[in-house]
Amino acid sequence: MTAIAFFIAIILGLVHVFGTHLTFLEIDPRSGWLSAGAGVTVAFIFLYLLPELSHFRDLLSDHPHFGAIDELTYLLALTGVALFYAMEHLAFHTRRATDETDDSPFGHDYVFWLHMGWYALYNVIIGALLLYGDQTTPRGLATYGLTMAVHFSVVDASMRHHHRHVYRATGRWILAVAVVVGWALAALVPLSMALIAISTAFLAGGMLITAVKDELPSRQKTRLLPFLSGTTAAAVLLTLF
């Protein structure tokens, strides 16, 4: 399964690399794919990640260092929500009007690198979890990989909106490499159950805020039917297969 997980990590990285060609995601009015992707992400959180968190909560209750806090896994998920919301807020409110004509491949402000740092960590976690949990089974690995590919396409559209040229020139490569780095770290260094639980909780929080902010930018831009279609399709996949 390690080799298959590596192949999926490469595929996920390529989603970032070639995401700039998905120009239909940037149309106005809003692309239905973004809403469908958000629906897939929400279903994945509630039907896949939250049951995992419940399982980890029981495991951590007996841990000598983490057992004192009953709701630690959910507290960590809430932390993920807060941190990713803060990153999005910072990126939105400090984005400069000149970014569209900025031809530097490295950016000129700290916001880009702060944003990249958080999302790189996010992708490292996603890559590492390819080798743990339900992902150790062919079905679980396929479900996880497919969902993350859809999720990455939505993330890419958001990052291109915020950082424009610098994301196309540099950012997408950082996020692509981060997924493979995560897989490599997990393959070389066995992760403790506590670290897996913490990583899964952080991932759940990050995915939740990403899905919400991309699906609900405003009532005028929300696409209800694609969102419900994505949620339904993912729910069927996660519960029946």
C-alpha cells in the first residue's frame, strides 16, 4: 500500500501543478464545480473524518498526557477552523490591487508566505495520512485520494484568486511538493497514534472552514443544486462502497 499511496500523493501534487488550467473555475457567475467540491468536502468531513475523531477521542482518553482533556480532538478541530479562517481573513484584507500585474515569482509581502506556510503544513498532513487510518485499505485510500483531489481543485481556485501570478509561479509548486513530503515523512518515520489523532483533527477543521468559505462567499453567488449534488454523491460513495 505504501507504493500506491506514493502514486496518489504524486497525483494530488499534480492537481496543484495543473490546477491553473482549470480556468472554468474562475468564471463569473460562480462555477458550479466549486459548490459541488464544497459539498463533497462537507460530506467527507461528517461521514469520514468525524467518525475518525470519535475513535481517536476514545483512544486519547487513556493517554497519560492527553487524556485529561475529554474533548481534545474536537478542540484541535476548532483550532484548525480558527487558524484557517485567520489565514483567509488576512489574505483577503491585505491583498493588494496591484497583484494582478505583479510579475514577481516570489511575492512582495509576508501574507503570501504565511498563507503558503499554513497550506503547506495542511498538505504535509494530508500526504502523511495517506499511510494511516482507513487509508491502509484499498477502498479507504481510493476514497481519501479522490476526495482530496476534488478538495485541492477548490483550494487552488481560492489561492489563485488571492495571490494570482505569484501562486501560479511559485505557490502551486510549494503545495504540490508538500503532499509528497508528507507521504515521505510518514513512510520513513512511524507516527504515534496521538500525532495521527492531532493531525486528523487539524485536517478536519481546515477542511471545514475551507468548504464553508468557498461555498458561502455570499448568498448571490451560492449554487445550491451543485452543492447538494456533490454532497449526495459523496455520501453515497462513503456509505455504500
